[in-house]
Amino acid sequence: MKRLFLFLGLFLISFLGAGQKNILIFLVDDLGWTDNSLRKPAIFRTPNMEKLARKGVEFTQAYANQNCTPTRVSLLTGMNALNHKVTSWTFQKDENPNEGGNPRFAVPEWNMNGISPSAGVAHSIHATTIAQVLSAQGYATIQAGKAHFGAYNTPAADPKNLGFQVNIGGTAAGQPASYYGKQAFGNDPQKPNIRAVPHLQRFHGKDIFLTEAITQETMRVMDSVLTKPKPFFLLFSNYAVHTPIQGDPRFVDAYYKQGMDSTEAKYASLVEGMDKALGDWMQYLDKKDLTKNTVIVFLSDNGGLTDVGRGVPGRNTYNTPLRSGKTSGYEGGLRIPLIVSGLSQRDSRSQQPILVEDLFPSILAWTKTTKPKLVQSVDGKSIIPFLDAKKSDASRMLFWHHPHMRTNGSRDIQPFSAVRQGDWKLIFFHQDQHFELYNTKTDLSEQTNLYVKESAKAEFLAKVLGQKLRETKSHMLIDRQTNQEILYPF
Ligand code: CA
């Protein structure tokens, strides 16, 4: 009798689980749109990204927010940055990192503590995460690698407070103290470092790179997760290719031999090490016979680093043909590589502009989650219709908002708000309140400002942006001379 119940129970579980896809989000930190051999084969080697693109659909006009935490919060909540108000990267509780000191402008109120799983936590967005939703649906939920969902000493510093049943190596840190196992990934009892990567003690002292250690550790955990008849949601979030730009010893020599600048050789090796992890996961799913039932989404969390930290010779040109890079409102800061595989489409490219929050409703659909209990309302729109490359929606409005003084000295990196509809993109620069209008199709590099020439289009988008900023009660940069926020455009 007991065996019969066990049998029935297992049958029921596998029946309920049928049709529920496993989800693997392969998130890369700071990987630029062109930092791969799909776009720049003369510099980068990412054969597994190429392979994934052949097996699925590449979204060539996919966007994130301009830097880390805003994108991670949009991914977990389905909310646009205008609504979640985590408009920059988070660090210490209730602190606005490195943004004081400008004599003319100050940064307004924002959710500097990141996500909160409960109401009433100051400077945070209370929302239900995709991990909480899927956990309630019976999924195994695993976070591996960089988390950076909120500030230190807040609930969001621990992914386990946000619906992840397992956390491997994720904290409030935005970068690793070290990529090297020989340096224990920054864990030094003599010299505590808040960016030290936890949970990987078995690799301390060994000649292993962080990307590889997290891959091996996560696969070990997944082996035991998969013994239970549950679908899984795995956020495999690479610390690579964020600074510190440290060479991956498995790959770096080949780039040195090509005569590359030494920082750039190290960067390319970080990229190739990340790509190797992607290949390892594709093989792992094959070996476990899970490829068919697993959706893989590959994406980056913002545009590529372009200025500080990169090799000097090409400064500010690393994302060409895109203008500028991480933290900027130009395409170099926002446009990301994004590939979806595991569905029926093969070797296809979609031109539909999509935003990172669009993954939230897409994941709900792939996992057959119909009525999730959510605190927030979701801004994202499912990308599923656009997996068919013939489908597009030119009416969709995409919005960005970054009222922050992370200027880096480059004039292309300024506080901004922006909107894109169809091929047109309007950027509003807070400091001097000027607009720039670009046609992203005919002028991908954003060189010709059409604000005057296409005044009707410009005025329309400026009004749309102004209305959205008002509607969402968004905060604008503060002018210290008047101690007021600058006015909304239109
Ligand atoms: Ca990032």
C-alpha cells in the first residue's frame, strides 16, 4: 500500500511537472554588445555563444539598464527602472556611493538599498521576485555567482531572502575581490574584504579561476537538486567580465601572442572563460537529457566598460560601432547581447527592441505560471511573440532613467532619461537639459542629432518621456543653486 502511494505520488509530481520548462538564466556582468565572436571575431573567441545562437533566437536590439543593480532588479521583478527606482548600483545601506562632491548638482532620492522582500524598508522597492514566484510553484530555485540585488546589511544582500533556495557565492558585492583560487577569491583572515566571494572553500589555494570554480560548484549542487522530481530555475550569474580585469590563465597567453594590449588580452580571456562556462552548461544539460526541456536565456546586465579600467589605446571606443559604454544613455551603455534557446526556433534573429524586464512575463509563460501573487505591477511584456522573427511591434515604448552623477569625466556619460519607440531614440540630458534624437537604424553610432531636423518626432517623444516621468513621480537631478529638482521635459 505504502509503495502504491509512493508510486502515485511520484506519478502526480511528474504529471504536474510535465510541460513546465526548466529555466537557466546565464547572466554575464558588463559584457558589451560587441564583446563576442558573433560581432567581433577578429578579437574575441566565444564559440559557445555562436553555438547557442544557432540553436535559438538572437535578439539584436535587446536592452538592459545602464549598470548592474537596476538591471538585476528589473530581471527579478519585471519592473522598469522608472517604477522600481533602483536607478544605480547599490553598496552600503542608506548610502549613496561616490556621488557627492559635485558643486553644481546633487543626486535625488532613489532606492539605494535595492529590493526588499517586505514592506516598510527605507530606500527599497518592495516586490515579489521571480524566484519567490517559481519557488511557490514547486521549482527548485538556485542563485550562483554575483547577486548584487541590494545594499550590504539589508535583506537583499542575501539571495536566500529573495526566493532562492540555494545561493552559491552571491552577496551585495558588485565585483569579486579576486578571480584567483590561489588568492582564495579574496578571503584573507588577515585582511577582510567585503568583496571576498563566499562558499567556495574547497577551491581555496588551488590553481582555478573563479568562473570555473562557480561552474563546478553549481554543477555539484545541481546533481543533487536533480535527484528530486522538480523543475528548476537557475540564475547562473557570472562575476566575469566585471573588473578587476584579471587574466584567465587558461586563455590569456593566446591573446598576448596576438600582440594585444595587456589589459585587453586579459579582458578577452575573461570573456572566453565565461564562454567556456556557457559551453559547460550546454554539455551538462545534454548529459542529463534536459536540453529539450530547458530554456536558456543568455544576456549581459549592461553595456561594456569603455573608459576607466580598460586598456588605454582604445579608450571610449571599445563598443564600436556603438557609442560610449556602461553607465551611458547611448547605445554602448544600454544595448546587450541576448540569446534565447530551448524552444522551437533555430538560428534566427529578431530585430524587436526588448528590455530586460520583459524576461519576467516570458518566464511566467514558459513555466506555465498563470496567476502569480505579486506585490508589484509588471511593466515587462512577453518576448515570446517575437521569437518568430517575422513579428514585431513598432508601438512599444522603452524607458530608461539615470539621475546620477557617475560621470567618469567622459561627456558621453551623464545623468539622463531616455525613450525609444520603433527606430527612434530620444535622450534627455539632465545637467544642461538638452535633447538628442537618433534614428538607431540609419545611425547606429548616434552621431547625427536629429532633434531640430525631425522636430515633430522629437516633440512627440519628449512629451511621452515627460508624461512617463510625471506619472511615475520620478526624481530628477537636483540643481544645487536652486535646491530644486530640474523640471520634467515638456
Ligand atoms: Ca554590470
